Amino acid sequence: TVIKFDLKAGNGDVIATSQVYKSETSCKKGIASVQKNAPVAAVENQTVEGWEKTKHPKFEVYTDKSGEFRFRLKATNGQVIAISEGYTTHASCINGVESVKKNVVDADIVTE
């Protein structure tokens, strides 16, 4: 069984996905970590030349090998705790980051 979580926006779209966890307990700790870190995380835009490093927690916005924009949320310890799907524009990727910050705080936790 694969144990992971997806954060969904109000419209049901998945806006972030976790790593795969070994247990439901560690998955729930991952959810708590995203809820704690996302609202206060800075945004590090790695798509511009000479981008400035920011402290953890942070959202790293980058371009993948296929040219799509993505983000990964890193906790205070530097561990990746959530990743996005690909976006065609930088602006839509930033909207995804803002959606995570907004939706994670009072998201319902549903197990399947």
C-alpha cells in the first residue's frame, strides 16, 4: 500500500503531493509539518538568474527538464515535504504556492 497525501484546493484540484511514507503515523506527521511550515514559508524563485537563497522553511520555484514550472516545499530542516505538479507559466505556479499557503491551514484530513 502506498501511503501519501494530496492537498486539494477548494475546487478539488490537487495542488501539492507528499513523498511516500512507511506508515500512516509518519504521513500524519508530514501533514502536520506542511500545515506548520507552508503558511510562513518564503518563496525562493530559482527560475531567475542569480536567484537569492532564502532560509527554510521555503517554497522553491524551479523549472523542470520539460520546461514546466514546479514548486517544492521544504521544512525547517531542509527536507522536501510537498511537491507540485507542473505549471505552464510562472504566474500559475506562484498561484499554486499561494493556494497551498491558504488551503493548508484548515484543510480537512480525509483517509481513503
